[in-house]
Amino acid sequence: MSRRSRSPARLLAPIALIVALIAFVVVVTSSGTSDNSGSKSTSSSATTQRSTTNKKAPAATRRSYTVKVGDTLGAIAERTGVPVATLQELNPALDPQNLVAGQKIKLRE
């Protein structure tokens, strides 16, 4: 009655999984902390983004918006200040699930 020796991989695999999960948790928690600690640089970059965004005509004066890659109807509504319902009313043929880059969307009548 000989007992088979267990492969070291059977013991190391769960340990490696636990180590990987701990590393993942450490990375996620440290990345969240670094955002809060650099709040001064974040606010200055947000100010820079606002100042460059303000150079464009406000949504109230623009009549249309050109869809960019990755845009969603919600993001367009947020960026332009026009509610999603209004965008859908002004663009009845618009398929919110199939926006195409370069497509023009009416923002007002």
C-alpha cells in the first residue's frame, strides 16, 4: 500500500490564485487612493478641460452635433446639455444603439 506523492503543482496552484487575488485587491485600492491624494492636480486638469471646452459654441447656439467614436446618446446629452428625450424627439430615425461616427444629430429645431 504505497501512497502516491502529490504533485507540487496541486499545492502551488491555490496559493498562486490567492496571491494573484491579493495583488489585484492591492492594485485596485491603491489606484483609488491615488486619485484622491492628487485632487489638486485633478482639479487643475478639470479646469483646463473646461476652458478648452468653453471655446466651442454653447449647445444652445449649436444646431447639430457630430457623433464621435464611442459616443452614446447619454454622453451626447450630457456634453451638449440637451436631454436624451429631446434628442430622440428631434431625431426620430436615430437608433441610440447604433450611432455611427460622423453622423449628424440635431440639437434644436
